[in-house]
Amino acid sequence: MNSSTIEVKDLRKSYDDLVAVNSISFTVGKGEIFGLLGPNGAGKTTTLECLEGLRQPDEGTMRIMGIDPTRVGRQLRNMIGVQLQTSGLPANMTVEEALKFFCAYHGVRPRYDLIDRLGLGEKLGSQYQDLSTGQKRRLALALAVAHDPSILVLDEPTAGLDVASRVELHAMMKELKENGTTILLATHDMAEAEKMTDSVAILLKGRIVSTGTVRDITAQGSGFTRVSVRTDESLLHEKGFEFPGVSQWMIKDDYSIYYTTDPGQTVTAIINTIDAHEDRLIDLRVERPSLEERFLEITDERN
């Protein structure tokens, strides 16, 4: 079992009358990708800023590799890398100047390989203000990982990125994880979290309302599995067929779609029915509830 790299217990942070983070607790193991999920305003960024030593929490304790970031934050500078939602780089600073500055701060040689990999090689002489939103995000990522940190904090890392850049970012995250880097990912992109994380915590209005692996969280819901079937003669579009475990049926894009609590029995009965009526199966898909579907379910439960 991985030892805990990040430990948060009963963390609370308020801004005047607004409680941004309300007594949350979680741990992240070494080499794990942990997702903090939730809509805008859920408390994700505030939580990260407290962990990074940028904000002082009102209550609770935090440890990053055994260090309290509120007391000895400078010891963390070479341990963590941070990609924030917005950068504080000067508008007239060039890409190369930013790279050299950050690398010098961490005592490493300029990582031109990262600049090339993230498609910024031709932008070395360009000023920050002249970069597109996606290019700014890619530069922030390069600066965050240039010193090979043990912990990487990503706050909405794919916001504003094109498809190719998203793929490259995800590939880099996987490589870092394989090399033992712990990644804390804050996002409201449920598909990204489902694809990339080992475990997640869902935040709503400053509170953690669910935590665990994606499979654990989706299994806690209504439990419906979606079975989509398409046949040559559209036999199943006819009303009157009843299959075990099915609670809802609909037709969409030439598919008969069934929501079931017993997918094994449902699929067996469907195939037997198709064979008995001498129709031909073209496509059959069995899909567990997605993290996004479960998130929406949790949101409805809490409203």
C-alpha cells in the first residue's frame, strides 16, 4: 500500500461570511493521481491554495510529505510543482525568460525539451501577452514540471487546450505517475477525471460529498447499467418486449436502450429474443454509469 504523500484533516477556510471549504479531509498516496471534482465555486482552488501555502486555513491540519505548508512553505519549493488556473507572469516576459527564471529558481538547467514537447519551441522569443490561452496553459505546465517535482498540483489543466494538447498533457501525466510523481488534479471535467484518476473526492459547496475510486462512486448510485442494442430489422423497437432487470426503455439513433440492474440477465434475454424472431444483431453495448451521470445524481440529491 502506498504511503500518504498528502494528508488533509478537517480543513476549513472562510472569506468573511462565505465558507469556501467546510471541514474536509482526504489523503493521497505516493504515485497516485487524485481528483478534486466539483463545479466552479465548490472549493477546489481554495483547497489547493491552502496546500500550496498561498492561503492560511482557519482550521484543520495539512501535511505534504510530512511538512506543514503553513509553517515551512519554503521547504516545499523543490518538492511541488503548480499549474494554476491563471498565471502571474509579467505580460512582456518571453517564454524563454520565464523558462530560465523558473529553472534558475529551482536550481536546474533550462528544460528546452519540455518547451519543444509542448509545442512552444517557435514561441521562445514571444512575450507572454502574445500567447494564446492554450499556449499560456502549456507554458504553465512546462514551468510546473521543469524541476521534476515529487508532487504536481494541476488546477483545471486542460481548460483552453485543443485536443492535441490535451492528449499530450494526459500522456505526460501518465509518465509522471509511472515515475512516482503524486498528482493532485482539480477539475470539473468528469470525463477527464474518469480517464485519469486513481481516486477522487467530489466537492459541493465546500464539503466532500463522496470519495473513493471512480468505480466505487459510480457503484453507489442508482446502479443502472445501460444496454444499447441495434438489430438488422429493428425488432426491439416494437413495444411489448419485457426483459429482466429493466426499469426504463427508450429508442435513440436506431438503438433500443435499456437501463437495467441485472445486465447479465438482460443481455441474455435480449439475445434469445433476437434469435427467436430471426433478427440479426448488429451492435450491442453494455456501459456502466459514467462519473458525470453519478455526479449529476449526487447534485440532484443535495439540492
